Amino acid sequence: MRKADGPRFEREFKAKMKKKYYTRRLPTLRTGYAGLSQPADFILVGDNFNYVEVKETARDRFSISTLQQYPEIVEFLEYKERVQSLIGCEMNYWLIVRFIDRCVCAISNEDILKLKAEKRTLRCNTPEAVVFETIEDLREGDLF
């Protein structure tokens, strides 16, 4: 089994998603200033506006508790309803985790918060997750 390679997965995700969606990679901030971070890895626009954070793991579970972007997700969800009504477009925050040689899981919005609150890990069989075999299947799944 190969090791997880986050930057490689990010490049693959972008290459495959841009075939169907407007896909914008947000730069990783390496400024050294505390408190500065991006809300996610990508902005992805299809039928909806989406923030997308992508992760890859060789393990069979992914802990939401280790997610550095968790405060960004909470902040996004605090403003989501109000902003959606103003702009007339649905907005979502998606966490996409590729479990190497197993599956690709997509989990959104309040379900991310729910897993953390319940101290549950994300797995290929997590009921709240939308599960795909490949990134191409995810792209064609019309989540975005």
C-alpha cells in the first residue's frame, strides 16, 4: 500500500474536478502569523458554491478532531443561512477524504460538526458520508 500524499491528491482532485466545475485552489498560507488560515483547499462552483477540504489517508478512519480547518467550518456554518438567502445560491462546505485503496468519502456541513461532537471517526461505512469508489465517480455524483 502506498503512503498518503496530500499535495498529490490535491493536484489530482483539481485536475479531475475542473473538467466539470469551476475549481479554484486556495493557496496554503505559510506566513507564520497566528490566526491566519484559509477556509479550505478549494472553492468549487457548480450548481452551488462550495468550500472543499481534501484529505488522503492510508488508514481506515479519519478523525475530524485533527482537522485544522474545523474552526473555519464552524464560522462558515454560522453565516451560511444568512448569506445564502442574500445571494440566492446554495452554499456548502465539503470534507472529501480518500481512503487509499478503499473509497472516497464526502461529508458536508452539519454532519462534519456532528461527527466531531459525537467523537466519531469518518470511515467508508459512516452513514452520514456519501461514498464513491473514485474521484471520477465523485465528480459525476453531482454533489456540487
